[in-house]
Amino acid sequence: MARKLPDFGKATKLMREKQGLSQTALRELTGLEASYIARLEHGRFMPSVKTISKLAEAFKISGPEFWACAENHHKC
């Protein structure tokens, strides 16, 4: 059986909302465009390792913690 890819879009939205951040605030923390964040949250693509690192840093968690959140949303 094929392994399901981590859902970084859902994880990004969950973490952003959990921390009370708007997409604009997340943009300011990461330097990513608001439209990019919106497309990511809607699952339009898989982010790069560099983007995953920026998001994890903005959420004040490690890269592996963010990856775990993307694989298992109950761990967010």
C-alpha cells in the first residue's frame, strides 16, 4: 500500500489558527507571499524543505515536529 504524503497545507492552517495568526501575520514571520500561504493551505502543492523550515520556525517548533503534525494532524 502506498504511503500517504504529509499534508503540510492542513498542518499550516491548523498551526496558524492554533497560534492565533492571520495569513498576513504568517507572511510577515516567514517572508512568504500571502497568496502562496493561501494556495499551500488549500493543498495546491507540496512546499520545499526551505519553506517547511521557515514555517516551523514561525510556529516555534522543530522541522520534525512540523512534519509529524503534517502526517498526523492530532499531533499539532
